[in-house]
Amino acid sequence: MSPETAAPAPVGPSTAAPAPAGPSAVGPSNPYVRLLATPGARAFTAGNLLARLPMGMFSVSAVIMIAGAHGSYALAGAVTATGLAATAVVAPWTARLVDRYGQARIAVPATAVAVIGSLALVLCVHHDAPVWTLFAAYAATATTPNTGGMSRARWAHLHRGDPAALHTANSFEQAADELCFMLGPVLAASLCGALFPEAGTLTGAILLMTGVLVFAAQRATEPPVTPGTRAPSPLRTPGMAALLAVFLATGAVFGSMEVVSIAHAGGAILALQATGSCVAGLLYGSLPPAARAGRRLLLCLTGMTVLMSLPLLATATTGSLPVLAGCLLLAGAATAPTMVTGMTLVQRLTPQAQLNEGMTLAVTALLGGVAAGSAVGGWAAEHAGTVAGYAAPMCAATLALAVAAAGTRRA
């Protein structure tokens, strides 16, 4: 997610990347076929997807591994929460280094540190090390670079000046996120159950390192760095703080919905919400980009608020799992368009030389919201019942809409 190159002698835009294809460029009618026809795009996309899949594996694998060894889901949850908190602190700094020195120069060693942390966690669990070592090992994984953001930065570099192509690229990346977070937990649980408890973490570490190496090797599409850049944080950009608050509230939607759904019907039902979001994201990418992204974000958040009321209505009126499943599928349809439009605004507000840092700040806000939403949703589901639990994501969506209406109306 950054406009940078990673070599000491970066290749300039005139030779490192193809010229952006303008809206009138001749090519296949399918926007995704045109997108992946960009020279070098398929190679870095393959590496990025390989590296991104473990993002949906690590937390599930850690919970299964730690809970199995120590007999405590509370401990497992506390360890993963510590890792999330560490990521919220470290990720923006890692992203700033990526912007300053290049993707390959920073992403590869940062990933190596994270992989060492994962392997240390496996060893600590396997050899029954003191509990504090679990927290320390999992916190080390916070150096994992934002691979999705780096991929978006490459699209932004390759198709600079072409809003339609960037809109399709953002939609593609959001659909990829949903796919990875849909398949990752299933793969992790299957590996841990079929092989041994540490299998999910080990496989995730191998996939992450391999994917980042493949991604970083694609130097021709890597955005060039801006030598000597010492710009202030993107947080100081007008409108960015309000947008990050929207991401925070949107993350609470996801976190609360996930915990309440698992508590009520098991984790498998969440795949329907991810499926709805993935399909909606791909369809959204075929639409023309918004001239007023701020206005479209309001529309997307309004749709998400309305659709998030469906699971609440289903549990309050029918109590039927098939009906709830259908409502979750529909509720997911508003997720990807909201995230794509929000990321588009982040790209517009963030200086090009700090794009990776800006997107990572958005992801960090989202993760913070997920953590808060998980806590609120879990408390509501346990102490107030499922109906009250499903009110949490709807309230969070309403809050996101209110913040967006107040802070991003001019975007």
C-alpha cells in the first residue's frame, strides 16, 4: 500500500510499470479480465493471495492450539487479543517504513520476524513453556506487513489517473479479503483437527513467508519510493480522522456480528455473510466509480444499517436458522461496497508517498473496531440474549453512518 520501490536504485514509473490504461483503452469487456491483463499483475496478485490467506488462519489456529494445550479459551482469547493490540501499535510504523524504503526491503524482513514469532509460539505451546511466553511470542507476529494494502498500492501506481480501473482493483482486493477470511478459518480448523494442533500455525507461517517472497520478487510493478520523504502522518490530513472513525465503527459491526453468530449458530454460518460480501464486491467493481465517493459512502452505510437489521428481525420474530442464514447472506452484501468506497476515500485523502501508511491506519482502525465489537457482542449474547446481541451490529452501523454524515460529506 505504498507508492514506493524497494531497491537502492528504484526503477522509475516510465520503465518500471506500464502506463496507466485510460478509461477508453481497448481491451476485454470484463473489467476484471482487463485488470489482470496489466503486465505483472497476475504474478504479484498470486503472491499476495498466498500471503493473505494466513490472515484468516492465525487467530483460529492459535485459539485451537492454546486452548487444547492449556484447557482455557480465556487464555487463548487473551493471547490473540494481545497480538491484535500489538498489531494496532506496530502496523502503522511498519507501513511508514514500507513507504520510506520500499515494499521488498521492508516486507521481507518484517515477515521473517513475524514468522519467527509464530514458530516460537508453536514451540512454547508444544513444550509447555510459561504462559507469559505465549503472549510475547504472539506479540512478535505484529510485524506482519499489510499485504492487502501493498497490493492496493501497486494497483494505484499502475493505474494512476484511471478512476475506473482503481475502482475495479479496490473491489477485487476487497473480494479477495472476504475469500481469504472465509477459507482461512476453515483451512486452519481442518488442519488442526486432521493432523495436529500446531499444523494450522505452521502451515500459515509457511504460506505467509512464501507469498511475501513471491510478491516482493515482482519488482517491475513495485511503486517507487520518494527519496528523503519525511512528511507528517496522514492522520493530519483533513477528513482522515473522521474516516478512520467510520472504519472503527464498521469494524465493530463485523466483530459483534461474528461473535453473536458463533454463539448462536456456530462459525459455519458466518461463511454466508462472507459469501454475500464477496459476490457484492465483485458486482460493485463492475459499476462506474463514484465521482463523489463521500456521498456514495453514505449510501453504502445506509444500506449496511438497513441490512444489518435483518438478522435482528429474524431472531426476534422467527428464531429460524435458515431464515437467519438468508438474512446474514443479504447483510453481507453491503459490506464490500462500504469497504471499497471507504478505501477509495483513503486513497484520495492520503499523499501518494504515504499510501501504505494511510491504508494501514484504516486497517488498524478496522481491527480496533473488530476487537471492541467482539467484546460488546459477546457480552450482549451471554448476558442479554441473541436478540440483544444482534442489535449491536445494527447500532454500530448506525454510528458509522452518523460519523460519516458529520465528517465526510464534502469528500
